[in-house]
Amino acid sequence: MSRAAGEKRGRTLQGVAAAAGSGTQGAVRRLRKWLRRPLTSLHLVLGVFGLLTLFGLVMVLSASSVEALSDGGSSYSVFTKQVMFCGVGLVLFYAGLRIPPRVLRAMAPLLLLVGVVALVAVLIPGIGAERGGSRSWFAFGSLSLQPSEAVKVALTLWGAHVLVARRAVMHRWKHALSPVVPVTLLICTLLVLQPDLGMTISVGIVMIAMLYFGGAPMKLLAALAGGGLLGAVTLGLTAGYRASRISAFLSPDTADPLGPAYQATQALYSLADGGLFGVGLGQGRAKWDYLPNAHNDFIFAIIGEELGLVGAFAVLGLFATLAYTGMRISARSADPWLRIVVATSTTWLVAQASINIGYVVGLLPVTGLQLPLISSGGTSLVVTMFVFGLLTNAARHEPEAVAVLRKHGQGRVARILRLPMPQPYRAASSATHPAPSPRSVAR
């Protein structure tokens, strides 16, 4: 190659590299500009909600078809029930989107009281129904409801209300502990009596998240987290089936693959079969009576088998986007009650997804927590959709979003849904709403 040709080729390569770098920088600038828009949080949370809901319905149909056919004679029985609950969830999503935050905050104590009464009632034989060794359900024919799912939301709404009123004294342990911690311990006690260790852990996560975002001292949070971990291990070792699961997790090489380790082992086989792109939607083999609860607790294994590593990472990406969006909404909210509610709700949704995915891939012992919006389960789906309604409502109440909507008006969809115009937040007084704590999520 001549020297002139070499110089020409070098200049060409430099031009291509410069163009690629300019294109990347331009894409980053456009992304940053979009993220600065007032309604970006609203669009993000609606996008995540829609994608997770549709993806969950598709995967429930795929994962449940074989078991539904063998049990009830129709491949669509589980899917049909999930669609019915999705319809109810959309109604509650609309309710969470439409109810003004001040009204929802005023309803919080009553909602929590109803939730605690329901947890007591479900323990009474003849009222509560026992399924899977746990008396956690109200049964109405072929339908069942799990009140503990709704209690998490009620505890979040009420706890945020209490913590906001005490922000000025949250550095004192006595005020930080009472009454949120005693009420949470009461709820956990009722859940242990069912028994439902997975839900107990989920409620504990709600409490720790509330206290953290409410400004409680870190030493207190560390003590509560340590005590909760010790309590979870103790409860896990006191029941035979839970102890066997923990033993199988700690010693997978010596555990019986046809005994306590069977479900976790089959999940790993499913993930391994999926490879990079999966065996194809609906073509998985694990759901043919190899993997128990394939459409419920272990649906992530079916995702990995049928859609491969690409599908699994898509789910992880959606929940990562949810984590970013929730914390973004919380940080941009002017209402301190909304800040705690949004941050806490986002934390327990993402934490529950992390625990579910963690035990499916073998990083955690099996706890029975569902994958939000994706696993089959009516009560979990309905409650989670209501929480997304709250997140969307909070996104509409960001100060910049309120200013834009009030200046330019709402879109066509909002007008069709008759959504009320979001009102700017106004603190009642400095005594009622003192300055935020140094660890405020609005930072």
C-alpha cells in the first residue's frame, strides 16, 4: 500500500470514528434533554407498567397452559382468571391514579385498621382458607383473596403519614420507633401465625424502607435489620419444610435432587436450557410437570428457558427502570408524604422482584414471594396495579408536571378518563410540616 493510500485510509477511519463519537454524544444529549422534561416520570412509569403487565399475561398463558389442561380440561383456565383479575386491577389502577393524595392520606388509618382486622379474621377456621400449608386466604368459590398483600399498601400509607408528622423528632429513638414499629410487629406476628414467612419478610422490608426514607437514625435501622434477619433465620429453622429448603440451599451438592432441592434444581435446568435466545415462546419443557409452580413463584425460570438470557435481562431492565423512576418521582415530589410513599413502594416492589429472581437463580433460599405483575396470582396483581396507580398519580403531582398540565392542559387520554387537574402542594404550616431531615429522599 502506498503512503498516500495509507494516509487516505487513516483519514477515513478517523472520520468514521469521529462520526460514531458524535452520534453517541448526540444520543446522550437527547436522552438527557428528554429526562429533563416535566412529564418524563409519568411516561416512564406508564411504560414500565404497560410492558410488565402485558409481558406477565403472555408468560402466565405460556407457563400455565399445560398444568391448566391437565387439571381443568382447558389450557386457558389460569390465564382467563388472570385476565379477570387484571380487569379488576385496572379499575384499582384508575382509582389510585384519580384519588387526590390528601384524600388517600386521610383514608390511611382506616385502611390499616381494616387490613389488621382481615389478618385476624383469616386465622379463624371457617372464615380463612388454608392453601399450601398456610391459612392466608379468603375463599369465594374458585376465587381467593390474600389480605396480607393489601396490608403492605395500607401500612405504607399510614406509616408515611405518621413519620411525616414526626420528622422534627425522628432523630430520637423513642419517636422513631413508636407507633410504626409496634404496629408492624403486630402485623408480622399475625403473618407468622398463618404461617407466611415470605410475606413477613416483605412487610419487614416495608418497615425498614419507611423508617429510612422518613429519616430514622442509621443505628436504629441497623438494629432493626439485624433483629429481623435473626428472626427470619429462626423462623426458617423452626419449621421442617423451611429448614429443609435452607439446608438444600446451603448444601446443594449433598441435597436430595428429588426432595427439598427438586424445585430449585429444575429451575436451574430450565435456565440452562434457555441459552442466549431461549427455546421459543411456548416451547419450554419445564412446565410439563417438571417444575412445580411454573406459572407462579418460578415463572422467571420459564422466562429464561423460553426467551433465554435476552428475555431474562429484559425483565431485569424493566425492574431497574422501575427503581430509577420511583426514586426520581420521590426526589421530585414536593409533598413529603408522597416522597415516603413512593420511595417505600418502589423499594418493596423491586426488593420482592429481587428476592424472587434471586431464589430462582439459586442465590437465595426459596421463600415463595411472587414476581410483581408477572407471576400468576390475583391478589398480588390487583394490589400491585393499584400501587402503580399511586406512582402514576405522584408523577402527575411533581411540581414541574403540575405547572405544565395547568398551563397547557391535559392530554386527550386524561380528558377521556376525566382525571382531575393535579393541584400544587401547599404545606399547612411550618409546625405541621417542618424542614425535611438531612437524609430526605428529595435530595
